[in-house]
Amino acid sequence: MLKAVILAAGQGTRMKSKLPKVVHQVMGKTMVEHAITAARKAGADEVCVVVGHGAEVVRKEILAHNPEGVTFVTQDRQLGTGHAVKCAREFIGKEGETLILFGDTPLITGETLKQLVNAHRFAGNAITVLSAQIDNPAGYGRIIRNLDGSFIKSVEHKDATEEERLCNEVNSGMYVFDSAELYEALDLITNDNAQGEYYLPDTLMIIKDKGLKVDAMPVEDATEIEGVNSRIQLAHAEEVMKLRINKKWMAEGVTMIHPETTYIEPDVVIENDVVIYPDTFILGKSVIQSDSIIGPFCYIKDAVVDAGSEIAPYSKIIG
């Protein structure tokens, strides 16, 4: 059994918005919805979202698209990631495995999380951290390894030594845990650190000190772990996901004259030998059947374009 806990209680003050950070949208979906989708693609049967700031708004947005299979717990005070996960302790339980994700990392994919779960199971780990090699690791926790590559520890940036801060492998904050071990370790973490918070990474050493296996799996594409804390980062995530979607469709036989100005939301379906001209938006659950020609300057939302159709420039089709 695989469960997922998604941390979505933060306020996100740098967004300068009356809305909770995790309900801001990337490619037509809230960031927290992207995290839920990735968890489900990885095989999570049950999802728990930890809410706090703007809890009712977050619940309403999630339930509008995920009426079943999502439960909620409330973190009344933001006292660190360890405290947030502890709020979901009863959901986690003592069976199977638990993914820990963030509601503000919309670029994480189900494929990567599935690889993480498979690596965790294959190695017989109690915890497997999703890590990444990045050029500028400032602010991230570091993964510290032995010379043979084996895992030693994860250390927060503010608690790391100067030598440890030279390490470029960072802790994404995303994990898969043996649920029973996580359940027990959450009672043992403390806030004796520079931030005065309860760090979830402290569970790594608690569990490792029991003689159980802890390791980290580096992600191939480091953009997948990027969080969104500002409108600038939100725009960057939108651009990364837009080009990721467009490359996927081009690889499957769709011609895009100018991918940089073609906007296709995640739930759209496009068949092969479609040609899409610049400045075209295809949104919602639209389906574009084969041999169609779209645009330029078209807006299509929740519509089906029959095979062999030609949509004239400047057309707007909704529903």
C-alpha cells in the first residue's frame, strides 16, 4: 500500500496574494493539484493534504477536481516540516509506504515518483530521499555521502558546516518512507536547531541509527524539485511545464510551428499528424483528432476537433 502526504499549509507571503500559495495555477491547474496528480500516477491509493493558511480555500479548490480519495488534516501553527507530517501521523499509520510531497512543487512528475518508489523497494530501504545535483545549492539541505557513495546524513543549510555547504547534492524534501518507521520516528524529532523547528530530515538519522537502510535517489531533471515561492518562480514553472508538454506532443507526432508560443494544458489530447500554428491556446479537456490544422491565433477550450479539420486563424471554440 502506498499513501501520499502533501504539505500545503504555508502562507506564501512572497506571492503577495490574498490566496494561499498552493492554489495559484500552473498551466491551468493549481500547484497542489499537480502534486496530487503526480502522487496518483506513482501509485498512491490515498492522499492526505496538510492544510493551514487559507485551509477552506485550499479544500474547496482540491475537492472541486478531486471529490474522492483526498483527506485533510490541519496544521494550526507552522512549526516545520516534521510538525506538518506529524499532523498526518494517524493517516500514515503503520502499513505500507508513504510519499511525502509539497503542494508548491508543481513540476514533480509521477514518472519520477514511481522510479523513487521502485528504487526504495528494490534496495529494501526504510527511507529513500529524492535528491538532485544543482549548481547553486544555497538554501537547500545537503545530502552527505561517504567516499564510496553511501549515504551518511542530510543536513539543513543553516546547520551545515562550510565543508558540507560545498556539496551540490541537495535534499528535495520529497521522500518515500516505510510507514511504520516514520510513524514511530515522528515522536522522536525535536526542535533543537538553528530555526527552532521540527525538521522532517531528522527522522533520517533516527531511523538510520536503528541500523535500517537510508539512501537518496538523484532525479535526472533538477527542475522537478523546484518550489514556487514568488510570482517570478510561478512564471518560470509555467514556462518549464509548457515546453515539457509541447515536447511530449512533438515526440508523439504533432507538428508545432513555434512551440514557444503554443500553450497546451495537461489534460488536452492530441492525435498524430496535427499541425499547430503559433499563438494558439488549447485548454481544458480538448481533443484534437489526427490530420487537423489549427491556427494561428486560435483559442480552443473543452472542445473536440474532428479528424482532418482546419481551424481558421483567430477562431475561438469553447465547449
